Amino acid sequence: MRICRNSAAWLLLQVSVVCGQLPYHALKLLGSNYARTQDAFQKLCRAGYLEVVKAPGHKSFFVTDAGFEAYCRVLQKDRRKSKAFIEDKPTGTHSIEKAVRLSRINEAWLFFVLLCRRKYQTSLQTKREQERQAIRSTDSLKYSRFVGCIYDEERFIHPVYHFGNGNQRLNPNGEKNATVRLAGAMMSFEKVILVETPEAITDILEYSLWALRKDPSALRHMKLNFHVTWEDNAILLPLDGSAQAFVQHFDRKDWRAGIVQMEEQEKAKAGITLSLLRGQWMELLEYLVREPDSEALVRIIAWDFQQPVLRVLRERGMLPKKARVGVCLLQAK
């Protein structure tokens, strides 16, 4: 198979070498022409350059020896020899349990570093630091959905979790182990949850609303999936390019000050105004848990990437009938 520079196949081959094993969903992060990327993926598989791992609810891929050789040949033809040349082929795995975790870790890195250009550390790097510093045993880290952490401009840390295409139950031991390494820097600590589809984010919100309506004592002995609370008012993000601008800005001091001003201006108007501009949903959930009048006039201000989730909430009858959404646009850097 001939690999041409600047083609979709070349981009996909490069990403496979740089990132390692990735879920099939990661193809949606590679440019706007998803059909062309899918076509390139099929050609690379037929040529034996990519290998696919499949199981119910999971599909991932990694570069083969032949694919890595093709990558090296393309770079060697360039007299300038790219500085991004990688000497060793990344490892892939056929173990489904390991493939799910590894591919999600790599997809989160692809999203934050290559797409959003953020300073980011993977959970594998965090685990190596824990082992070097002997903070604690890291055996249970592999059971956590924790995939890495974002550093903001003041070195505050936001741990990142990847829930795939559905809600997830967090492993308590893995959760504690994942945050030990970050504890010393948790001056500003907000969890970021990556989810593949608007429907999956809506599932989290619907489950959270159910849990909020229960008496805390009734939930004490139950094994709960992740749900949003005031103590853990996580930022929920769709894992696609629509949230790119938000990820680039959300923890900057000047941007947050601007958000506060926007919220104050909107809430000064007549009626009830709820804000999703910080990426968090607890303000809306708290309003809904009171079971408000379905005819009440409510204004929800949100970013454009949150629109699909609000649409699904409306389809499920979770929003008041007369709720109106004000859309704010944000430009990527």
C-alpha cells in the first residue's frame, strides 16, 4: 500500500504510532471528514498495517510491525527527517481488559495533547511516579477509570476519567490510589469526565437526579455508579472536537472571571436562569430535584457543545416544557 503524505491514511498511521493502541471511537477526533478517515482505516487494515481487537462493547486497534515499517519508510524519504521520528514501535494488546483501559488512556492523551494542546500526564506516568516514590502500592490503579490529569497555568490539577460510551462504577480502592499522587497539588480540584456520546452524559445526569431524590441514608449501603454531587461537581465533556475550545479555556483565571460576569448579567434578567458555562451540571440538577412547575419559564445558558445533551434531556422529559436554552459560542485558540 502506498502511503502519501498529508493523506488520511498517513495521519491515521502517524497517530497510531504516536499514541499507541486506540479505541475505534478515536477516528472521530481525526479531522472533520469521518467517512474519509473510516475509509483510510479499512485500507490500512487490509494492508496489514493496523490490527483490530474486538469484543462485545469494545473495538480498538494498534499498529503492526508492517505498519511501523511503512511509517519509518515515509519519514526516511524526507531528507529533513521529521523531529517527531519514533524509534520504537508502541505495544498493543489482545487482552480485552487491558485493551479497554490502554486504549482509553491513549485516546484521552490524543484528545488533550494533540487536539486541545494542553499540558497533560497520563495515569501510566502517574503510576510510574508513585512506584518510584513508593507512595503506596499501585496494584488497584488499573481498576480505576482514571486515565490522567490536566495541569492548568498555576499547576493546579484536574484528574481525568474516561467513561467510554456509558455510565461506570468507580472502584473505591482504585479511586483512592489514583488521587494519592495528586493530593499535594489539589488546591483547585475538579474532576473531568470524558464520555463518548450525549446519551451517555444524559445517563449520568438522569442517574444523578435519581440519587439526589433519595434519602442519603437509603443509599448508604448501595453500590452506586458515578453520580454528580455538590461535593464532586464534575465537569462532563463529550469526547469530540466540539469541546476543544472549552478545554483550552475552562481553568484560566481571566476566562473564569468573564464567565462570572456573563452569569451575573443573565441572572439579573427576569425569570429563572441556570448556567452550564463552567461545564458543570449541578445547578440544573438541583433545580430539577425540586420538581418545579413544568410550565415555569426557565432560561438555561450553555455552550454549543452542551446542546446535544440538553436536546436528549428534553426528549426524555427531564426539562420543564417552557425551558429555553441560550447558546454561547467559544472560539478555539
